[in-house]
Amino acid sequence: MRVQSLAVLVCAGLFAAIAHAQTEIVWWHSMGGALGEQLNALASKFNDSQKDYKVVPVFKGTYPESMTAAIAAFRAGNAPHILQVFEVGTATMMAAKGAIVPVAKVMGDAKEPFDAKAYLPTVSGYYTDTKGNMLSFPFNSSTVMFYINHDAFKKAGLAPQAPKTWKDFQAAAEKLKAAGQQCVYTTSWPSWTHIENFSAWHNVPIGTKQNGMGGFDTEFTINSPLHVRHVTMLGELAKKGLFTYAGRTNQGDGKFASGECAMVTASAGAQATFRKNPKLDWSINFLPYHDDVKGAPQNSIIGGASLWVMGGKKPQEYKGVSKFFAFLSLPEVQKEWHVGTGYVPITLAAYELTRESGFYEKNPGADMPVKQLTYKPPTPNSKGLRFGNFVQGREVIEEELEAVFAGRKDAKAALDEAVKRGNEILRKFEAAAAR
Amino acid sequence: MVENRPGLTILSHAVLLLGVAVIAFPLYVTFVASTLTLEQILTVPMPLVPGDHLVDNYRQVLTAGSTRGSQAAVATMLGNSLVMAFGIALGKIAISIIASFAIVYFRFPLRNFFFWMIFVTLMLPVEVRIIPTFQVASDLHLLNSYVGLTLPLIASATATFLFRQFFLTVPDELAEAARIDGAGPMRFFRDVLLPLSKTSIAALFVIQFIYGWNQYLWPLLVTSDESMYTAVIGIKRMIVGSDAANEWPLIMATAMLAMLPPAVVVLAMQKWFVKGLVETEK
Amino acid sequence: MEKRVVFRSAWLPYALLAPQIAVTLVFFFWPAVQAIWFSFQLQDAFGLRTEFVGLRNFQALFGDSRYLASFRTTAVFSVAVAFFGIAISLALAAMADRVVRGALAYRTLLIWPYAVAPAVAGVLWAFIFAPSIGIVTYMLRRWGIDWNWILRGDQAMLLVVIASVWKQISYNFLFFLAGLQSIPRSLIEAAAIDGAGPARRFWTVVFPLLSPTTFFLLVVNIVYAFFDTFGVIDATTQGGPAQDTQILVYKVYYDGVKAADLGGSSAQSVILMCIVIVLTALQFRFVERKVQY
């Protein structure tokens, strides 16, 4: 009798344990430092809000490192559930049918309410297929902004207002140099700023087939007369000492934050770095444009990363993923992420909520990124881009740009070469993917 | 020196002192930088005399890493490097010395085949097969583990060759005497060969400890958990941006700490190290 | 050379060899075979679709001007590292051989860079030569030299060569010193009696006698420049600017890890394997004459 009741107790205990057994959802990401803390806070909040699922975030190194690790893990059969992949890896992930499950499918299968229209079109457009199905979940998106140092401007006798056109920009640059400014202008992420966003901002294509969204047989078009003219301008600025090249990633941020450079084009996320220097008097502005181009300015495109769902997992786990994504889409959650990191809110509701809270009044300019992304309804040229192996593609573009900035090549030769080499990379991807 | 030429002697000393100065220059700058604050470094030119933030900087990195880049505590990283270096050095010595003993002191079928198999690994430095080796480690669930850090680097031919060369110089009479005494091969190995090999083992230990401590590409791929970073990788992961964005005092403090243990090993075991390196690599 | 006296056992030698052979099989041969296999395949990043394409990856490599440029970059880099590493350490060793007092102190002070990891050496020199805050950059600017290795490829190459040579000087120095000290004094004295000054003596007697050491170090330094300098490049220039410092081994890593191009990366690995085989064969054939098989 005692044995029986003991057995019943044990069984009941086990059953209760199983019933409350949390399904673990492993999330590999590449956000270190302060951003990583914010990300961990998000996961903890989700875990605290319900008992069935537990999201476990794991920092896996930089974006390329975590992607390599995920690929190896997938081949070994132990991939994570959610993987944060940078935007240039979108085409690679998209082509890996079987390795990934589109977000639309995950949400649909789990019968989780999901309204694709609630998301900002420029943000979601980057990660949806041509039929409008969302493939990955936009998580941390930013865009390129134009920052100026007010003290430097005042010292040069200029009003602390950002030039709106590239013509005005050149005039301001000359005045700044004449006033003794050592570094007048620098940039971060040269390809993302001066080729990709430049094209979208002026409503010209980066590549055929809607910048690659329409098919793998796309080709680059970044050697058009307008592109050549713009890169030639950059080369001239470099030669005159008005443009100081800082490197391929966000090295320009530090140069502006320290006060060394008077103007910079950098990610919206750089605001966090600039705010750390209390002596810096700066403002965030729209990108300059060429005012003789019809249709400019149009809208800028995003950068950053999205969350992909890996294949081969159990339905119960996918249900947890769908609940987590629904949680991430809540306006309050989005607002906190946006306010804390500087990344743009991904839903209109979150944007409205942030505005209503008065955040933008207390922090003027914090809504500029969203404004620039939604300046006009996106066209096929400005929804985003999707090029295979674009990690290599972007490197090719940056190499050719560096040759122009160093005065070794003229813009036309460099951009023609970038198109030629870039297309080779695209064809290789097409051959491997389209089968 | 054949004739007495004081001028040439002075020149020799001058050249040597210049050489020592140039060699030591980066170390000195690094040390000074690790005692300053970031503002002092960012004001060009940075001072060339040590500052007063030595304790602060070292305490910061040992406990909490940097603040802008990796936040892994350097103390943990030093521990990981220590485990890796010791693991590789001792592991390599252990499996190579017995393998070498087998090759030299036994006759058995496939002996030459196994010897060439080991020899061929000289042609395969890890950088050349890095992606497939990473895949194998991933398949065996060895990522982010001490085993994963050390095991794949343990089998290499250099140690085996070194022992082989040394064993070949051991007089045959010793082995014969052991046979006559009725001692088995393992007794011979333990009582005769091992004590004789002490110098070679010491030299190899220094070389392999340095090799293991300074590994870069393999730990870079195999570890992504901050708790498993080695000291050398940790330095790299602290460099997150451009000149002004890096926390140079902390990076330099970490570099000093990362250089310390191998330097101590080299300088303390200098005699064996030099002897072993020169006599055995040839 | 074989041992005259051996032991006999049916199973012991295999047991003794087992650990080394096991690790060698699992972590050397299996990945190497895979690298060769992958080099003949075209596959997407996840390995979901693979297609056997024969030598197409290799053809693509040799038709890619960037890959061929990488050969040139590696050649320039390794020759520079080997030449300067050998020349500087030979000079230091010759001087150290001359002085009687303080030889041990000099040796101690010159060998400690051996303990420094190449990646750390790269970070130290990159800090000293940093375009905005480096102390040497400051001095160069005072003398009117514009130093910015982020944009100028030749300066980036100079930086990685300096860092790599600095680290390798101790190793070369030790070998040269040992080589110099093993030259019989009688030969040098004979030349002195014939009236040759120190410089003549060095170039006509000492240097030729050092040639085995020099050749050995040449091969070792080239192999070092090919592979061990990966840390220097990754910690400083990452192959840039514009691939000006992208040596072959770095390209293997970059294409395999950052660009997820397994076919191309594996093909490059196979080509590198062939180069290593040639270099190692050279080393053993011409240098290790004492060891016979």
C-alpha cells in the first residue's frame, strides 16, 4: 500500500515536472557588450512572462563567425533554433531550403496571429520574398545617417545646419578645411553608404531584377553614370584632403566621436557612441543628395540583422519560436529595444507608441532614422537588396572604392571592375543555389 | 676574435645594443600604455614614461575584461591558455615519446607505413585544413571545450622526429644490457630511456608550451563562448573599432599579461631551450 | 640508421603507436581527405546541394586575377620576411659572436620575442604605427611622412613585415649564433694569418660555412611567413587594404569562414598543401642529410 502511494506520488511528480518542463529555444546571436545586455534582458522578460518556453541566448562571436558555427552545427545535426544573420547573408539563408523555415510558415503553422502589414515596409521588405511572405524576422535594423559637429561648423563661420545637397556639402567642406579642420569628413561602412544607400536614396537600381529580389540571375548596375559621378566626387574630395578614409566597418564612428572629424555618415546605431562624449555638440540629419537627380531623395534602406529559424526541429519548439516572435513584435517591447539601442522600431505601432511617450521631444533627432526610411513609399529600387554571397560582393566593392580613394584608379574603371568581379560572384552563387 | 680591434668591439656592442633597443621598444611602449588612461593615449603624442593607472587597468582586465569589446575576464582567459598550453605540451610529449619508442625499438609489420603516416602530417599545418577540421570537431561535439582546444593539435610529427633522432643516438649496449637482465621493453623505457631523454623533454616542453599558448587560428574558430577564450584571442576580441574607439590601456594590459607566462618559461628554461632547439631541429 | 638491438612483441608497438595514429587519422587525414573532396564539389553554404564539378574550382581560381595577386602578395611578403629576418639576425649573431663580455646577457635580451604570439606582435606594432595615435606615426609626421596604412597598401605590407620579422629574429639569431660558434677557430686564424681583415674573413670563410644554417633558416622562415603569420594579418590588416596583404593562407580562411565558399576554400587548401609538400621535401632533402630513412 505504501509502495503504491509512493509510486503514485512519484508518477504525479514526474507528470507535473513534464507538464511544466520548459521547451528550450536556443538563440545564437552576435551582439556583444551593451547591446548584448539589452538582448539578454529581452529574453529574460519573455521567459518571465510565461512558463512553457525558455529562450536561451548564446553569444557566438561576430556575424561571420556565428554563421560559420551554425553551418557546421547544422551539418552535425545540432543547429540552434534561432540564428541572428546579418543582412548580407539573406540570400545565402534564403537559398538554404531545408536548413531554414520561413517566419511566415512558422507563424502560420503555430496559428499565431501575424499581420505582415503592421511592419514598416522598408524594414520588412528587405526580408520578404516576392510573394510577400516574411522569410526572417527583422530584429535590429538601422540605416545610414549624416552627422555634423556643431562646434566645427561654428568655428568655420557656418551655421550649425547640415548641408542638404552634395553641392552644399562641398562648399561647407571647403570652408571647414579653410578654418583649419584637419579631418573634414569621414564615413563608416563605405559600400553600404555610398553605393547601396546612395542608389536607394536616388531611386536608381543597385542591380537588375529589383536589386536581386526577383531572381538569382541578377547583375550589378553600380557603374551607371550617376554612380561614376558620385564616386568621382568622393575621389576628388579625398585628393583635396576633404575626405579622410577610415576603413571598411564602423571605424569612422570613433573619429567623429573624438571630435577629430567634423562630418560623418554612419549608422543610426552610432548615436549611442556619440552620446557618450558629453563635450560633443552634434546633430543627426538626412543624407545629402544630388538635387539634379529626378526622384531624389527617395528613402534609405536598412542594414543590421534579422532572426532566421533553423529547420529540423520539433513542432513544440516552433510553437515556442512563434510565441517569442509575437512577443518581440509587441509595441512596448519594440519601444524599449528601439529607445535603448538606437535601432529603428520595426512596427508602425511601436513607432507611434514611442512618439506618444514624448521620447522624440526629449531626444531630438532620434526619429530621423525612421523618417528617412519612410520618406517616400519604397520603389523596386529602394526596398532593399538581395545578392548571393554578398559578403564577398561587398568586399569587392570596398576594394575598388579604396583604390579610388587612394588615387590609384579612376571611378569608372573601379566601378566597371566592381561590376565585373561582383557578377562573377553572383553567377557562382546562382550555380550552387539554383538546383 | 683573432686580433684585438677595439673599434670593432665597440661597434659590435653598439649594434647589439641597438638591436636590443629595437627589440625591446614595442614591449616598453606597450607597458607604458598599459599604465595610462585612454585620454592620455588619445592625446598625441602619448607620454613615454609610465603613468599611474597600472593597478586600475590590470585589475579591470583581470576581473571584467574591456568595456567596449569583449567583457570576458582576462584571468579566466589566462587560465584557459594555461590549460591549453600545458595540455598540448604534455599531451604531445606523451604520445610522441611512446610512438617514437615503438618505431625505433621494435620490428613489426606496417612499421614503415605508420612512420610515413606520421611524417606526412608535417605537410598539413592546421591552417591548410582548417574548415574540415573545424567540421570534425563540431561533429564530435568538441566545440567550446578544453578537449576541443587541445586534442586536435596534439598529434604532430616534430616531437616524434625529435625523440626518434635522440633514441637513435642512445648506445645499443644499454638496450642489450636490459635484454640480458631480462627486463621487458617498458622497464627499459621507464628506467633507462626516460631519464636519458630529460633534456629533450625539457626542450620540447618549452617549444610546445609556447606553441600551445600562442595558438591563434584554431582557438579563434573553436571557441565562441567568452568563458573559453584564450589570452591571445581575447586581445583580438577587444579590438572592436578604429584607433579612438579601442580601449588601448586595457588591450595593452592584456597583451602584457598574455606575454608574461611564455616569456617566463623561455627565460627560466633558457639553457635547455636553446640547446634543444638548435641541436634537434637540424 | 637502424637499431641493432630491438625488442619483440606482438601487440606492444601497436598499443604504443595507437594514440598518435588515432589522433592523426581523426584530425589530420580525415579533414585533409574532406578538403580534397570538397575541392571538387560545388555546394551551397549548408551542404544541402552538392554537385561534382571536377576541376572547375581550380580553373576558377587560376582564372581569378585576385587569387593570382594573392600568390604575388604571399611571395613578396615571405621573401621580405625571410630576407630581413635572416639579414638582421645574422648581423646581430656575428656581433654577439665577437664580444666576449655580456654575450649571455645579449642572448637573453634578444630571445624573448620568441615567446610572443604572432597575433600579439601584430597588435603591438599596429598600436605603435596606428594612423591617428601611434607614437611612430607621430614621429613620421614630424619628418613629413604621411603614414596611413589603412589606405596605403605598401604601408600595410610594411607594417605586417616589420611585426613578423621582429618576432622571428630571436629564432634566427639562436641558430646563427650556434652555427658561428661551431666554426673551427683554426680556419679563421688561418685566414687572418693570410692577411684577411674581419670583413673579408666573414664573407670568404664564415658565410660559406654557414650556408647549411642559412638555407635551413630560409626554408623555415618561408614556411613561417606562409602559415604562422596568419595571426599577424588577422589581428591588424585582415588582408586589406584592397587585398594588399591577403596572403594565401588568409584567403583560405576568409573564403571558407567569412564568405562560406567551401569549394573555393578547399581548392585553395589543396594548392597550399602541394606547396607545403614541396617546401618540406626541400627541407628534408637538402638539410636533414644526417637523418637517413
